[in-house]
Amino acid sequence: MFEEKQHFINKWILLIFGTLFIIIMYRNRFDFALLSHRPDLWIMLSVFLLLYFLRLKTKIDQQGIHIRFIPFVWNKLITWDQVEKVYGRTYTLMDFGGWGYRFSSQGIAYNTKGKYGLQLILKNGKRIMIGTQKPKEIERVLSQLNIN
């Protein structure tokens, strides 16, 4: 069995938001009373919290592939009998137009960061790519489950 939890927050996101927060604080002379009325601060904090709470959870077991990407996908199960082909792949941001819950000519993508994914081609012709930070572990699990 394989389980992975991913999120959008990384050191670059923290650096960007930290720098923006310091700039906003500096421009307001560190006056917290003024800060409470700044829409730019509230927008920045809202975006940060959204990125913090967005999580992609992937589980692979005998039943199939379970995907949870709240608020986009609450609980999706793709059973092995729905899958025509599955394999690990690398991708670029241009393949799906960015990270997140993406639609493109290549199908649907669920990804948070990185360049590795699990490509599914379903028997109904749909294509789904699930991002991963653990490509070798996924390959090992697929091999153990005898899924190719």
C-alpha cells in the first residue's frame, strides 16, 4: 500500500509571503491598529491560508487509487478495473498550465508541486495525472500489486 500527503507550502512560498508581510508592516510603521484596516494584508493572509490548507492525498491499494484534494475532490476512487494503463511520468508546468486541479488537452491533473506524476489512462479514454513527490515508491507499489 502507498500513501502520500502533499501541500503547496514550501520554502519559496514562505519566503515570498514573509517578505510581503514585512513590507506591509514596514509601510505601516508596525502599527497594528492600521494593519487591521489594510485589505492587502487580509488578501495576502487569505491566500496563504488557502495554500496552507489545500492538501492532495493519494492512496494506492488493492482496490485502486484513492484521491482527495479538498475542496476540489472530496473522495474519489478509481478502481483497477477502470484503468487501461498506468505508469510514472515526468511533466512540466506547461503540460497542464500550472499546479492545482487542472484541465488541459492532456486530461485532468491533480498536483501541488514538482515534476513527477502517476499517469492513468482509463478504459473510457479519460486521462488523469496525479502529482507525486515519491515516484520510486509508486513504481515499487505498482510492481508489488502487479499493475502495469
